Amino acid sequence: MTNDTTAPAQDVETDTGTARITWHRAPGRARLVLAVSHGAGGGIEARDLVALAAVLPAHGVTVALVEQPWRVAGKKLAPAPKTLDTGWRGIWPALAEPGLPVISGGRSAGARVACRTATELGAHAVLALSFPLHPPGKPEKSRAAELLGAGVPTLVVQGGNDPFGRPAEFPEGPHELVEVAWADHGFAVPRRADVTQEDALRVITDAVVRWTGSLR
């Protein structure tokens, strides 16, 4: 793997179809690979993923934006969690190929995949963006066990107004949690907020830069 920061996307064959990795390589010698996938209703153009890909390489972290096979195939609905996990397993060898520690990450459904498979795949850590702790309005259907069972250092970045789980709803555990004030599940902030959209994204990138710098 070279340090060509303009390298094209890489297609990866998995048992669930063709996945795609868009590499944003750190100039010089990278310390880590941060692999992040999208949620069940969007792609790698999500504002938080774009912001991380723009900022992290300058801090020695190569960012791999991963599109699951269903998304590459143009489907609008994500498959079952088991299928998402299978796709992630198939993508993993390409993420690990550079020979660097790999942080397994994702937003929403992608965060759940990262947590469920982290120990099995030997992830260095987990980044959970907008972890969907429960379906909106159904706190009794908690997915906390997935987060608590990640088994590796975990950073959760959660919007203060996320209907899938506000920061105060999260259980105590070994993970670190950073709140993005006012933000919803997509980290969008309303116009009435006393922070701008740029401020919200800076909270995310600053938190991830600090956290990745602390990993050993």
C-alpha cells in the first residue's frame, strides 16, 4: 500500500457481494487505520464520515470509508444484522493488509457491526458514531449488550438529541462517551442551537483525534 492520498476506491469481494473501500491515506508514515462504515439509511457521504476523512490523515491515521455490498449494489434498505456482519468480515482482510492496527468503526448500524465483530476480528479499538442504543421511542429494546460486549477500547460519539439514544441513557461501562450538543442521529444541529454545524463537526473530529492519539 502506497502513500498516494488520491488512490482510487478499492472493490472487495465478500460472501455477500462486492464491497468498496475509499482510502484517505495519511501522508508519510501512518500509525493506524480507521475503518468506518455507514448506517442503514445512508452512505459514506454522511457529514461525520466526510469530516473524519478530511481531518484524521494529518494526524497519522489513514481513514478507510467502507461501503457495504448492499450499498454498492444500489439497494435502499440494509439487510439483516447477520448479513452486515458477514460483509464486514469479508472486508476486514483488505483493511488489515497495510499491516497497521485497525480501528473498527461505523455510524449507526455500522457502529453495531463494529461492536459485534471487534473481538473476533482482532480490532485495535472501536469507534461508535451515533450508536443506536434503541429504536426511537422504544428504550426497552436496548442494544446496550452489543456496545458493552465490544471487548476493546471504545469511543462513542453521540448527539445530544439523538432519538436512538441520548447520552444520558447510555449505561456505565468501559467505553468513553462524547456528547455533541444539540445534534440529532445524523449530527445535524438546528438553527436555534447555540452552536453551528461546523462547531458540531469539530467536536467529533477533535474527540477522535484525541482518542486515537491516546491509543497504544
